[in-house]
Amino acid sequence: MNSRLAILLALIWLPLTAYVMFRSALGAHGSYLLLPAIPSVIVLYVLALRSWRESWVAMLGATLVCFWLLMAVTAPYLPLLDPNKPLVPLVTPGGIRHGVLFLLGSDLRGRDVLSRTVWGCQRVLVWGITATSVAYVVGAGAGLIGGYLGGWWDEFVSFASNVLLSFPVMVLYILVLNLLGQSGFNIIIAVTCSSAPVIMRIVRGLALDAKSRDYIQAAQTRGEHPLWIMLVELLPNVRGPIIVDACLRLGYTTVAITTLTFLGLGLQPPDPDWGLMIKEGATAALLWKYSYMVIVPALSVSSLILGFNLIADGMREMSLRD
Amino acid sequence: MQHAGMQSNAAAGDARILAGDAPILAGDAPILECRNLSVSYAGRAGDVPAVIDFNLDLMPGEAHGLVGESGCGKSTIALAIMQYLGKAGRVVGGRILFEGRDLLGMRGAELRAIRGGAIAMIYQEPMASLNPSMTIGAQLIEVPMYHESMGRRDAAARAKSMLDRVRMADAERIMRSYPHQISGGQQQRIVIAMALLSNPRLLLLDEPTTALDVTVEAGIVDLIRNISAEFGTSMLYISHNLGLVRETCDRVTVMYSGEAVEVGSVAGVFRGMRHPYTRGLFASMPVPSADKNSRPLVSIPGQPPSPRARPPGCSFGPRCGFFAAGRCDAAPVSMSPIDAAQGHASRCLRVDEIAWDAPPAPGVGSTTAGFGEVVLKVNDLSKRYRRVSANDGLTFDARRGETVAIVGESGCGKSTFARILMGLIQADSGSIDLAGLELSRLPVTRRSADTIRSLQMIFQNPFDTLNPSHTVGSQIARVIRKLGVQRDESRIREQVFDLLDLVKLPRDFAERRPRQLSGGQKQRIGVARAFAGAPAVVVADEPLSALDVSVQAAVTELLIDIQRREGTTLLFISHDLSVVRYLSDRIVVMYLGQIMEQGRTDQVFAPPYHPYTEALLAAVPIADQRYAKRKVLLSGEIPSASNPPAGCRFSTRCPYRIVGTCDLDPPPVQEFAASHRIACHLPREELLAMQPVFQEATL
């Protein structure tokens, strides 16, 4: 079950990441990469619905997240206008100009908002999930080391995390992105710096509790290596709370990335991105007539975050029930 | 008020006449009645009955014991009486009458006045019942202030006198302390005092001593025993321990799988049990005079049924030796009276057909062959953690095939010793010699696979001993692979199956996860894991203490059986002297890091005793009516190991203390017979003149 899920996630995430991060290098045939991801998303959705059928909250969350995942992997195949091509500026939603329907209108430069919204979810999803995963590997690793090994190791990781936690998150982001330059990879570093200490605290606490269990002593008394104990004996037993937190944290990271692009840090134009769309539409949105330029991407980002949060809520509810 | 009370008493009388079975003592109305009470919990697949058709009459001043194994519904009854069943639980039938008033119809203020006022409950974990952020005094004073609107000063005086009545020394200081500053035994006394402060007419005690050490437990039990005499309170005492019920209660109800199977006076039921389950429980408990060779334990086969799938007819049927197909599984069995005058009744169809006086089929006895050479030699072993002297000068040895029990209460250093032996920590001085290899300062990471294989451990908590994330088979296989017993994968799988056979579990358990196993089954896997590499020495750290009585017997027999076959030396760490008496060949009694007494089991269990051994023996609750025991109560609590008393470490609690000697000088070790050694200042003659703790009572 678990290995099937891992393969499925890899089938979605690896092509999508490669497609978003290295599109220019891939050339025109890049979109074939996404083909295996499309059925995978559908299977993932069916699996999620089946295993979470007791919680309508989690099912709703899964529906929202899987909708955006599906949009992300099918974007090249959908009958959409070119998201970067200026056509007719300031068409309100539903308007038809030169025989072209702008379902959600067009922005100041005349680009189709619907197409930019669909394409934009790719960047948010890819960078959000990647950054959260990296933060998790670093934070969970540090937490296991601190919690299980204790002593100087614990002092060291705890001190490092306290230092990082003492910065306000926004200051930390701006600091990292200004020092290292603005790019997607540096967003990963910035998110890791802000999230990993919190993850480390959670995992450390769970590891401290699990460490006193007899099965850990049993492993110690048969002379297992500490790395084995941490990864094979401890990690699987702290996964429950970690998975719930990861879903919440995906939401935070999505907010953070959107905020950063809104501020002009991190991901750069011209590729569509929800934060960027809100930023570009902000001036036009002063007029109610043109507020769709902000409302559409803002609702999109909210629905994705809501999806992650609902999944987290539903899983917590289900874990409390048994 | 008076009038209302009389009316309700009359109503209670009516109810009893309608129910028409229990004996009616003239002019005395029960304080609590349960009439055909049934409780269910809402589950995903429909309601799960937890208590079925339960009846109880509790007279004023009477103590009624409710015994049974885990999951038999005894705590649910207490919760139903308190109306604390929570969202999932529901009374689906019957009535609970408290002083004639139906508790089930009560709501809000009426219920609040009864809870904590007329009915008080005491739980297993004292620390969870006390508010950690308030001083004990403040918490005690609240009770009369709330229930009787008493002034603060009067309430404080009441609280203080109550502390004296629960025999708490130094009440002034205790009132100013916070819960974490006092010991577990003191906490439980506070909880009892708090319950008694509101002058309850009924006290519900749910395993009140399970979390305590035996000598501390003995003090609390003595206190509970006197509550009804001193305060006139009726008690419902819930326990899994038949011995404790014998010491505290007048009447007893034995529960099995949600039903009362036998009810009667404690003496009547324990001496003349009339239900196969009760009889099975007694046969699976060790008694103080028997050992594994003369009277092997007889365990009850099988396991209690799942509450979701009870068998038809008698719930105990599938495990019962007297099961008659077509009769016992035909229809639900009702209680049938045995001795109406005594109120003795049993839920058994064949109660008149079974020869109850015939001794139950004895287990297969055997003799222990002589022991082999010394395999483990511990010499003057000491370990300090900063200021705590956890092990101080331990010296003993164990022979091949022998079972050596290390007995003591919390803080005695038995777990520290086990950790040193297993190489998880290192000793400061002294030596451990395992077949010529010095282990006291050799961490497990530097031990060879052979050494690790020859020294294995069985852990205490069955719910913790297996990693919940991996299958049972993969965990056993990991041990085999890691210790290099087998390398070939198909051989490893074969050996996993062999080990499952060894501990008498089906082979398909290899694919199961620990959460699908019962406590006893998990502990069997723990045994299988320890014996994977044919160890020379197995350390068993309280392997039975978390198991139910009927399961304990089966695991004990399994352990003995495997040990005999493999010739393994067993170091059995325990606080339960009746199990130790049964299982072990030699006993080492420890207190605060030092050995107080050691010798062959029969030597330790007979005079001369070390004063601490004597108190430990007297603290063991014995259910068997054929034995009487002498009362020895220790004052005070176990001192902190970080500041052990000077001289003899037991001197602060010893009833024979010689002031000026025991509290100054370490005691000399006196040798009585070959290998029987007692570390005590008392003159030899005085030790020799001690009376036995247990005596076979004349019936």
C-alpha cells in the first residue's frame, strides 16, 4: 500500500517538477513528460476518496487539491489561450473580442486570466511541495537526531533552530532571497530556514516520547546502529502527526510563496503565477469592474490552501477516532 | 426531608420485591441497586454491549468487590453509576437506584450534588485526579466549601483532621505542598481523603492501588479496609486482583465478558466457588506454598471473546472444561441461586452436576534437574548516576538452567542492573562475568554478535515491546538476521515459523501487525524474539505484570517450558512475590540499590527473614482462603535514591530498627545456610526466632 502510494506520488511530482523547472531546456516536446502524471492524479484521487470515505472534510480537501493537481498536469493539453501572449487588454469576464471568448476576462496587458490561472497553479504546486519536502527532510532529520541521540547533538540542533526561530518569518525570507538572489531554488532554502526548525521541534518531541518504548530498547540491546533505529524503528511510528502537520505546512508554504511573488521576490515573470497575477492586477482592481484580476487568483490560492487544511483536519479527526 | 427519605426507601423495597431474587435483610435497604443493568458503546458497526444484565445490591457500610480481567466491563459499571459514560456509552436497559432514587433520570444540578457529594470515585492514577497547579490544602478545602458551603477556616480544619484520619503524617506540610512534591502513595491517600471529605455514602474505587508499590499498596489497602467501619461508607471496589478483594471486601461479584458469573460473600465464593471461570482463575494463580514443580499453574485455555462477537449461550462456554454442547450454547444462561441465605449465585447451567470439591485437574508436574555450572557471576557491582546510587555492591551468581529472581520495588535498582547487563549503560566498578567474558563496562555496540545472542531480554510492557509499524514476522526475522543466527532468507523464514511454533502461536501471525494481537500474544512474540538465538541467559523484566491472571499463567508455563528445554538461565525481575515464589529457584531481594537478602526460594520464604523481605511477603495479597498471613505494615514511603539513608538503607522504614546502629553503620552480611545471606544488624537469634508470614489456615 505504502509503496504503491509512493510510486504514484513520484509519477505525478517528478514529471511536473521537471516540466516546471526545466521547461526551456526541454523544448517543444516537454509536455509529453506530463502524460504519465494525468492518470496518476486520477488514481490518487480515487484512492484518497476510498480511504477517507469516513470523513467528508478530508474528501472535500482531497477534491480541491486533486482538482488543482489535475489542472497542473493537463494544462498543456487543455484548449486554452497562450497565457503569456497579449491579446486584448481589459476584457471583462465572459466578453468576446475578435471571436475569442475570455471566460474570466483578460488582464491589463491583454492576457487571458483563465489560462494564466490554470498555468499558474503549476508553479505554486511544484515549488510549494518541493520546498515543504526539503524542509521536512532537514527538519525531521534534525528532530530525530536531537530527540534520539540527545546530549550535544540535541543542544546543537535545538540552538540552531532557536536562532532561526528568533527571526520574523518575512524578515528571514527577505534576508535569504536578497543574500542568495531571487530564484525558485532560493525560495526552497528560505522556506526550509523558516519551516525546518518548527518541524524539528515536532519530530524531536515525538522521538523523545517514542525513544523510551521497549521496542527501541529491544533494538538497542541487539546492537542496532543508531541510524537504523532512527529511520526504521522511530520514524514510522511518528509519521501520523507528521503527515497531518505536512498538509498544514503545505498550505503555509503556498501562502508564503504567493506572498513572496506578490512582493516581487522569488519567482520571476513572465510565466504565470498566482502571486504575480494578484500583484499585476492590484492597480486595476481598484475599479470594481476589474477586480476579477485579483479575485480569481486569490480565490484559487485560497481554495488550494483550504484543500490542504481540510485534508489535515480530516486526517486528525480520523486518527482520533480509532 | 425525613419523610422523602422514607418514601424513597419504600420505593426501593418495592423494586426489590418486583425483582424478587436478592435476599432482603430485615429493616435494611440497600444504598445502591443495579437492576438488570445493560450498557452498550456505540461502535462503527453498531452497538457493542459492554455490560449485560448486571444486578447488584450494596448495603450500607458494605464493601463489594467487582473482579474480572481487562475488558470484562467492571469499570463501565462504575462509570454508569457515576453517569460518566461519555458520548459513546449508553445505558440500554435496567435501572440504577441510589438510595431508592433512579440515577439514570437525573440531570444537571441534582446529578452534580450526588457526584462528588453522596457518591465519590477514586481512580487508578492519583496524579491524574489531583490538580498539579494547586496546593493540596487548597484542593482539599474546596470540597467542604463547595458541597457544604463551609467557611474557609472550618474547611481547613476539617481537611487537616481528615489527613490525620487517612494516617498522613505531617499534615501541615502536606497541605502546603503541590501534588508533584509528594510520593504516589501519599497522593492516593490525599485522593481518598478528598473523597471522604464530602461524607459520601458510596465510594467507588477503580483499581486504586494498581499504580503503587506492594509495600505502599499494603498501607492503602489497610486504610481502605477500615473506611467502612470508621466512616460507614459503602464501597464498590473494582480490581483485577482477587487477593486485594479478599482483603478489603465483604461480598464479591466475578465478572466475565460483561456478565456477572458468580456473586456471593467473599468467604463463600473464594472457598466454595461455583462457576468454572472463578475456579479457573484460582487455578491460574500461584499460591504462597507452591512452586512450579509441586503444583504447576493451570491456565484457562483460549481468550475472552470479543465483545462484538460473544458466543451464544454461556460466554465462558468455549473456554470451559465442563462445556456441554447443545445445552451451554443454547440460550443465555441466567443466574441461579446456590445459597439463598448467603446470596451466593452462579451463572452456570451445570452448577449441580460438577464435582466442585474434586481438585481441578493438576498441571503436569516435573522436577528440576540439578543446575549446571555458573554462567553469570556478578561481583561487587556498583553504578551511580550523579548523586543517585542505583546499584551498590551487588554480588550474586546464576547457574545454567536456573531461574534467579531479582525482587524489589521501584527505585531498588533492578532495572539499572538489567541495563548494565545488556550493555546499555556501563557500571562504575565491580564485574559481570558471562562465561569468562567481562561485561560490566562493555557497551552493546562493542559486543560481538555471539555475546549479544547469548544474552537476551524480555520486556515488561507487552503493548510496547513490539514496534507497531512492522509485522511480527519481520521483527523476529530482523533479530535472526542481525544476530547472525541464519543468513539464508528461506532459512530465516523457516526459523520464524519454528519460533512461532515454540511459543504456541499460529504461523500466520508472522504476517500480522502488533495491534492485531492481544497482550498475551504480544508477550509470546517477545519471548520468541528473546529465544531466537539460543541464548545462555535471558533477562525477563516484569514480563507478566501487565497481563491478566489467566494469561499470566499461560505465559509463565510457556517460559518455564522453553527454559527447561533449552537449559537457559533466567534472570526474572519482578515485584510480585507470589509469581517469584512459583517460578524461581533462587531469589535476590533488593532495596534502594543494595541486596538485602538472597537465598534459595524456600529459604527466603521461610524464617529467618530480612525485615524487608518479611514486609514484602506480608504485602502480597493472597486470594486463597486456605492461607492466613501475618500483618506487617511499613511506615513511610521508599526514600529517594538520590539521598539514601545512612547505615542500612532500609533503616528509615524498618520496624525492628536499632537506633544508633542501623541508621549509622552499614549492616553486616550474615550467612544462615549455604547461599542464604541476610544483610542485617539484628542479632542472629532474633532473626532465627521470626515467625512465618504465611500459615495454612485451619478451615
